[in-house]
Amino acid sequence: MTITLKHYGVTHSTKTPNDDLNTHEVLEICKNIMMCAGFSEKSVQNAILDAADEIRFDIDREQMSVNKN
């Protein structure tokens, strides 16, 4: 698997020896590439947590909709 991020004209890329990564492993690679591109570890962590909150909100909203029916 190859994961590439191009930021301000600079390309950051990593290639794994195999493609059978799980989602946690892929997310960890993405996190590391973003930090290589200059994003601070704290801002990357906050972005991931914000995305998780949005996903949780969407799941809660879907469950409320199902429970009403």
C-alpha cells in the first residue's frame, strides 16, 4: 500500500511491505505523514478526535431515527 500527501508542493509518501493493513494501522500512517508534512501532533490528534465526534453524532442521530420508528 502506498499513501501519499502533497502539501505546498512537497510530496510525502510511504509504502508498506504488504496491503493487508487494518484501519488503525492506516490511520497511524496517515497521522505520521501529516506530521512529516508539518502539522503538529496536537492538531492532528484534535482533527482525528473532531472527526470521531462527528461520526459519533451521526451514529447517535441514526439510532434516534430508528428508535422513533
